[in-house]
Amino acid sequence: MPRARSKRDRVHQVANWLRDAFPIHGYQIIVRVEKISLDGKSRLFGKLVESSSDPKVLILSVDPRDGLGVILDTTLHEWAHAKCWNETTVEHSREWGIAYAELLTAWDGGGSKESWEYKYK
């Protein structure tokens, strides 16, 4: 399967690769590509929040107004937060740093191309 062409489809393709390569045990991850702001004014690259209707669902959002490289890096960044969900209250803890380093190593070590084989719908 070729690499997805749109930003939205590529994010979903990468998220499907992440689900296989780095599963988040005990949680379902919903990925959204949408404009994000902190207070209606300040833009965010991405965010990860617990669903208000189900504490076992995490919603990972990335902002499509950035370039694809930034969007994919943000997806990995937020996935690292999901890997450490409920382990710590510190946003960028040591555990998060280790998880993020593992994701980046796998991504740079072939994950980028491997992810092309995943569906994006």
C-alpha cells in the first residue's frame, strides 16, 4: 500500500502502525486531525485527553495547520504520553522521555516506511 497522500490519512496510517508496534494496554485510542487551541486563541500542536464519556478511551488530536513532519512528530509525542497514561502526573516525566525515545528510534529505524503498509481508513 502506498503512503497516504493527505495529512489526515497519513496520520491515521501512522496511528495504525503505532497501534501494532506500541499498543496502549487497557485503553482505546481515538485519533483526530482537527484545529486545536488552548483557550480559543493559543494554538497547540497536539493534545491527549481522556474521554469525558469513557475513562478507558484516550483522544489524541493533532493540528493540521502544521507541516506533515511536525504533525507526525506530534503524533509520536502524544503517543508517548498515552504509553505513560496514569503512571505519572508529571507531563514530561522520565518515563515519558523513555517512551518517546523508543518511538523515535523505531520510527527512524524503519517505522516510517513500515507505516506505509497500513490502512488509513
